[in-house]
Amino acid sequence: MLNVLNRQKIELAGLDIGSSAVKLVRLNKGDDGYTLIAAASESIASCPDDEKQRQQNRVDAVRTCLQKAGLKNGDLVCGLSGPEVVIRGFTFPPLPDGAVQQAVQMEAQQVCPLDMKHSVLDFQLIESPQTASAAVAAKATVRQGVLTVATENAIRQQTELLTQVGATAAIVDVNALAMLNCLSELEQLDEQETVAVIDVGNAMSNVVIYGQDGLPFVRDINMAGATIIQDISCQTKLPEEQIRRTLTQGQSSDPLDSQLLLAMNNAMRPLVNAINETLRFYSFQEKTSGVDRIFLCGGFALIETFVEFLTDAVSTPVALLNPFSTILYDSDAATNESLKKDGPAFAVAAGLAMRTR
């Protein structure tokens, strides 16, 4: 079921099932670009101590999200992320077509920490963006691309969840590549630059770096919005829900503003340091001068204080990846009023929807 490739031509809705919310995007691609058919989101009710109830809350949120989007059922493309997914770039010497798959399987067995007997492997060959040069043209048969491995358990959980709401997972993709797909479809990227797109959600942050070799570098960071809010709560003794509201509003009349701001900076620093370490590691590994641009998305990208803190901490321009800054949609429709503001939270769902083209 795992599908890295763009094999389907029918329009499917992209469904991003996160730890705290579900987002759905359905698009139409015409000569003038993408037009929004439907978009919806629904929060997942919190239930930290009961796994069965947590699963039911996810099912309820998906069902409500489909109803908001006007989809009673249908085929969806959903994404996977986290420790049960591995993404790696590969470069092989010249190989005949029939030998590529075996080489990819051998590579996956060497670099993948997952149990390959209970995982699904897919791969995409990528043409080097520099094949125009004479030196590279002489080695045009060198094979490079990206492989993706996901556990059967992770795939089964997604498909069974959708089955419970009467929907079908036509494609199970990976969030990191969908996010990169959204970036490449909507932004003008220079082949000579290296860019990073960072998704900061509730439970996890995902860094994807796309360099001149055309191969993505992916790293998951086990820190995100929930970690930051919990840390602020511990420092200030304020309830997490109050902190969440304050961050979402962007400002507060609370007399503890200065203390809260200091706590925010302290709580955000570990994640920002981890992001900086990832960028430095990539530059050292690839022997590059570094990342030229950073795009930020995810639910926590809506927190202005975090965006400002990250921008100040990295030596690279930071911009929000907001798909609805480019995708055409009816801004007068009541259901679309907040899309421009909340757009960065829909980047993965939009990228999943784009992969059906």
C-alpha cells in the first residue's frame, strides 16, 4: 500500500492525521495552477490514559473532518511519519533496469533499522538536476533516488482507521515527502540552492532538506508544540490550556507576560538547537556551505513567538510555507475564512493531495 510514486491520475483528498488534529485538502489542478475544492480540520479530543479511547477520538475526528469537507466517504491519500517510517536517498553505479530493485532492497537492509520482514519498501528514481553537464551526461546511467520503508503495522493502523469511517486509503504515503512535494509545487526553487522545510506539529517536528543533488535528507525530532507548552507550564505553574490560548492569541494582558516570555524562550531553545544541529550536520555530511532558505509549516508555525525565536536563532532566511497563499480558493466562503491564516498547518495535507496528480 505504501506508494512513493505519483501513479494515480484521479483526484483524491489528502488527509493528514496528526496527534492533535486532522486536516483534509482536496484540490483540482488546471492550467492556472491549483484550485481548492475542499479543506477542513478537526481537533482530536485528548485522552492521555486510555489508548482505546484515544483511537476512538481519532476515528471521530476523521469522520467529522470528512463531513466538514462534504465527503461522506471516498478514496484518500494519507501519510505516515515517526519512528515506523524510514526515508533514505541512494546513489548507485550504472545498473541495468532489472537490477535496480534488487540493489534498492539490499541498500534498505543495510541502512534501515526496521524489521524488513514486516515492512513495506518503495522507491523513486530521481534524475540528477545536473545531468546537463558533459561530465554527468557521460555517467547518465548512474542511478539515484529515494527509498521509503514503513512497517506493516503503521500502514495497517492507517487503513483500518479509515475503514472505520467508511473511507479507503487509495495511497499510503509519507508526510516528509508530501511536505517537500507541496514546497516544490508552490515555490520557485533554484536548482543551485539548498532549502529546508520544517514541520513543527504537536508531538513531533520533521526536518526535510533538499539539496542540489535532488535527494532529500530527512530527520525526525521528538520535540514539538506539546513539549514546549509542557515546559512553559512547568516553569510558570500555569495550566497548559491557558498557555496554549495565550500562544495562539499572540498576546496576553496577563501580568506575568515578562515571566511567560522568558519561559517561552527557555522552552523553545532545545527544539531550535536541535534544528540548528540538523542543519549543521547536513552541511558537514554533504560538504556544502549550508541551507540557503528555510520554510516553516505545521500547527506550531502559527505561533508568532516561535517563528520569531527560530528566525533570530538561525542564520538563514525563514518563511512560512502557506499553500493557500498560492492555491486559488473562495475566501468569501464561511468555511474558508481562516485558511489564509491557518494555511501552514495544512501543508502536509496539501502535499498529499498534490501527489495524486
